[in-house]
Amino acid sequence: MFIVLVGTLVSILGFRGKTAKSPPLEVFPDMDRQAKYKPQVVNDFYADNRADRLPVQGTALRGNGLNLENVFSPTPIFGSVEFRTGKTSDGQWVLNIPKEADIDLSLMRMGQEGYDIHCAICHGKYGNGLGVTSQFGLAPRNLSDPSQSGSYLESAAPWPDGQIYNAITHGSASQIMLGLKDKLNPRERWAIVLYLRALQSYVGGATNSEEKGKDS
Ligand code: HEC
């Protein structure tokens, strides 16, 4: 009895917290695993041995996960080149947020929400580059505060709206900041540009008036 008891206790409690290389004995698999093909793998089922399939011949992509309306609509709306890319058809930056973005207060709110979710952690709540990550050696660009030295977008070399839109779409040149084209649709990206402009005039206005105060 004693040996059985010790054996049971050790087998239940004795190895808790230990890691093992071999997979555990599974009485019930609990849906831990799923039979599926991962991207870019071989699948003998098809003549070309590729698990990834091309779209059916003669079909065209209409919309994606970000704009489902287009998928089923008989009259899909794609927006102009300017609206989608931030560039004109001859490759120049779009100077101002395109009218198609429907600029109003709701766009500003959308931009605030988007900025707080996607940008504030690095660039700071007010866009001055002092987000949480800046305390850990990352140097996000100062986007709003002209009183700080460095790369204030407005004073160093004014960035047109399209260029900021492009940075949100594709990320920064060094790719420390990643693009968000897979997470935000064009209107949501323009919304962030709009909010960033508001931050710039707010922070810029505040620091300018402080400096004026000092002078007088
Ligand atoms: C992971 C942190 C991080 C996040 C999140 C982030 N940025 Fe950046 N951003 C940076 C860094 C760092 C730079 C400086 C350029 C570099 O080193 O890549 C930068 C540069 C920029 C630039 C200048 C682009 C360039 O090529 O220099 C703009 C504009 C900008 N960010 C806007 C935004 C906006 C708007 C968002 C939110 C949609 C955002 N960033 C989110 C870290 C971030």
C-alpha cells in the first residue's frame, strides 16, 4: 500500500513544473493540434504539388478583409490613386488629405483612436516622440514639438500629408516602424494624418505661445 501510495504521489506531484522533450501522453487531445497546410508547403493532392492555390483563372480581386463591401457589391468603389497611395498618378506627394476621406469631426475622432492605438506607444500621446518605448533606447521621430531639436517634420522639411500617409502605409525607411496597410484601410490612415496635424498645431501652438511669453 505504502509503495503504491508513494508511487502515485510522486507520479502526480513529483514532476510538476519540469519540462520534457518528448510530447506528453495524451488521453484526450483537447484540440491542441489541427490538421492543416501551412503556407508554402508541398501538397501531393495537386498536380503542381503546391498547397497554395492561385485564384481561379479569369477572376479579379475585389476588396479584401479591410473592405468587405467591395467583395459582394455589384458596383465596387476603389477610390482614386491619390486616396489609396498618397501620391498623384505622376508620383508626387499629395499635398492635402483628399476630399474622398470625408473630412469631418468623426474622421478626427477615428484618427485620435487610431493614433492612440497604433502610434502613441512610440511617438507619445502628443506626438513629440516621447512614448513609452523612447525610455528603452528607441528614438521615434518627434512629430509635433517644434521647441525640441531633432526631426520636427514641419520645420526641418515640411512633409505633405501624402508622405505621412505613406509612412503609415509602408512604415519608416529603416522599417523600425512597420507599415499598417494590412490593419487600417485608406480612410483610417488619412484619419491618423488628420489627427497628427491637429496634434502639431496644438503642441506647436502651445510651445510657441510659451516662448512668446518668455520673450515679453
Ligand atoms: C515601434 C514604434 C513606432 C510606432 C508604433 C510608430 N512609429 Fe513612427 N517612427 C518610429 C521610429 C523609430 C521612427 C524614426 C525612423 C526610424 O528610425 O525608422 C518613426 C518615424 C515616423 C515618421 C517619419 C517617417 C520616416 O521615414 O522617418 C512618421 C511620419 C511617423 N513615424 C508616424 C507614425 C504614425 C502616424 C504612427 C501610427 C500609425 C507611427 N509612426 C507608429 C517608431 C514608431
